[in-house]
Amino acid sequence: MVVRLTSQLCKAMWWKTLAVFLPGADAATQTPLADMDKERHCALCMSYIVPYTFTKRPDYQRCSQKPLYVKSEELSGSGHYEEMANFYHPEGVIVEKGKSVTMGRKEIGELFKKFFEEIGSHKFVRKNSVYQGTEDYLIVQSDFEVQSDKGDHKGNFIHIWKKTDGSWLIFHEEFEMN
């Protein structure tokens, strides 16, 4: 299969990358090879798409996720565990590293109910959050503190958010907490 290289991909910053995969490409004159085989095209695309896709773009992700985190933290602290479970994809998964796996909204709601019964009213504080992703998936890594009258806890989490029918839902969560 032959794929045409478009002039859009032939930007100066990619000529060094092109030279690796296309020995006949001339970086000095920026003359592209008109035809590439499938393997070279895939290699070129991966060298372009992967760095772009998982680049940290905090402004976009932070803006799109902030209202969701504010609302979920409010619900979590006040014991609205059923509403809290609605932030999760119907096939969502929560993994407490080395301890348990919870799958599905109903079970996630029960997990939050148990958590609230153990620690009571609390405040959830995120710190050092890092946002990465694409248009349909976002990855958020963060440290957190749970401040409660029954004792404080610290930990970290990774959330993978999936855009489903125009709404962001947590598809996968991994966390550990002391």
C-alpha cells in the first residue's frame, strides 16, 4: 500500500525524523518523497502522533476537569456516594493497589458508601496534579489528602477519563492511601 505524504507533515521540525525513516528525503531542501510504503508511513505517524498525543497540555485539561473535580469532591465529603458514582463510566473500575478491584457503578457506589462510613465527613484536597491526554481520553495523576475528624490520610491516584456521549466519565482509577 502506498500512502501520499502530505505537505502538512513536511514541516521543518520533522525533517530530521523523516531522514531516519526515509533515507532519500532531503532535509536541506525539504523535498519530500512522494510515495512511502505502509511501514515507513506508520513509523512517521508514530513519531508525530505519539509525542503530540501525550504531551502535557495542562490548560485545556485543567479547565475541562476542574468543575468535575470540584463537584465530585463536594459530593464525596458530604456522603452523597450514589451521586459520586455517577462520575464513573458504567464499566468503570477502581483499583486500590495491592488490595482490591471494584467494577461497575453500583459497586463503586457501595465502595464510596463504605469509605464514608469509615471516615465520616471529610475534605478531599488534590496536590501536584498532572494532566495529559487526547480529545477523548484524559489522564490525571495527583497526590491527595483526605482531612477528617477521624484522622487524615494521604495518597496518590491516577484517573483515566473517557469522553462518552459528550460527557467526561472516569473509566479507570488506581489509588493508594495510608
